[in-house]
Amino acid sequence: MAHSQMGVWIDHREAVLVGVSEKGISTRFFQSGVEEHIDEKRGSRSATPYGPQGVFAEDKADRRDQQILNQFYSEVASGISNAESLYIFGPAEAKKEFAKYLESHQNNSKLKVEIEAADKMTETQIIETVKKHFKYRPSLF
């Protein structure tokens, strides 16, 4: 997307990238592939008392999830390479993690980033939020 103003609604499972320009609005969707509950306990328990228990190494799962998230953030970041202003919003910690990822991986020192908490939204709500944030007015010509 070649837009100077962009908004990203992001959580650990998905991201919606919205570009705003005089020519109009464009959207792009990303899926992370991370399990629905990153922090859930992993493992299994036997149906019989004192039976065997399956244990899943938490640190291994955490490293795997972090690798998946880094790839996800990389894919989302590739869509904002030409942006001058970026509005990142969404629930939980993903928005802050993505902003930190951008700080350490982007070469665009002119990028102005704003972060705001937001609930789960529909695609239409996300687009309207980005339009409102950037005070979008479509060109008549």
C-alpha cells in the first residue's frame, strides 16, 4: 500500500491495515497463526488418578509463539513501508509489541506513530476509526 497515512488494528491473532489517501481507502488483512490463547497452560492429564501426565515445555511453546508473532509483525510492517503517519490500535499488548518491533526493525525515522487502546471491532468499525483519526475527507475530483 502506498499511503502516507495508515492505521493498524492489531491483536495476537490478526491485523487489519487501512491506508488513507486522496484517492481513497484500501485495506489489507493478516493472520498470525498463533494459537487463540497464547498464555493458556499446555499439557494433558490422565483420566485415572496418579496416571501419567503429558507435559509441554512452556519455554519451547513461548519461543515458538514469539517466532510466529515476529513473522506476523514483519508481514504487517511490510505493508507500511511508505507511511509517514501510523495509528496503531487494538486490545491487549499486541499494539505495543508491534510498535516496539517497528522501532527495532524499521529504517523510517520520519514515521510518526500513535498508539491507542481499542476493543474488538468489525472491519467497518476499524475503517471508520482510521478515517476519523486522520480526519479523512474524500477528494471530489
